[in-house]
Amino acid sequence: MPRVKYTSSDIDLMARMMRAEAVGEGQQGMLYVGNVIVNRAKADCLDFRDVRTISQVIYQVQGGNYSFEAVQKGNVFYNRARSVEKKLAKKNLDYWREHPGKYSLWYFNPYAPCPPTWYGQPFAGQYKNHCYYEPAPGTCGSVYVGS
């Protein structure tokens, strides 16, 4: 049973996002970004109460901007998904989740050491240039379901 419902177009969209956000961090880095995308679709809390599909997660607008920098700026997000990223996206959608992205709902590249919190959310870990953040205890139990 997949972690969230998805279509073939969701696989393509998620693959493009994973590539655009983390291609420089290799397949492992792209999988962690994929964890965050799937976690947001599963999370029924905080800023993610009204996003249930992969498309809603990727095109979500917060504070007047798209949530993901790659959607705002375009870069490689608008290139076709390649087979390697599609396989990674499907892996995330079906079952894959590991630390530091396992329960994370946020990530960013601070171009400096990772801060201990980000918008009040605790640091979960780092992979290469990206810092990952989980929801604060007691704020988002749904992200831990099916772990």
C-alpha cells in the first residue's frame, strides 16, 4: 500500500521537484526531498491541513509565494522528469523514508551551519547542504503515522 495515493502524473511532477531541489545532492538527497513532499501530503496539521495530493503540495502558496523555491524560480523544475528521478519518486510514494527526512516537513539550504530550529521547528538532521526539520512534539502526530 503506498504512503499516499498517486497517479503517473504525480510521479512525474514529484520527480521534477526532487531533481530541481536536490540534484546536486545525488539520489540520496533527492529521496530526502521526496520524503518531505510525501510527509506534507500526509500531514493533517500546521500549514499542511489543506494539501492532500502531490500537486497540491508542490504548488502550495504560503505567504504569497510558492512553498518550493524551484517552482518560484523555474530552474530545472520545468524540465522533463528523467527515469532515475521517476524511480526515486515512486520509491518515496510507495514506502521509502529515512532520517533526516523521515518525519520532516521542511528543509532548506542555509548556506551556513544548520540552525537548531527553523520557524520554531526542531532540527532533525542534515544531508549535504540541506537542513531538515520535523514538527515540534505534539503538533503533528499525523506525520508519524505509518512509520
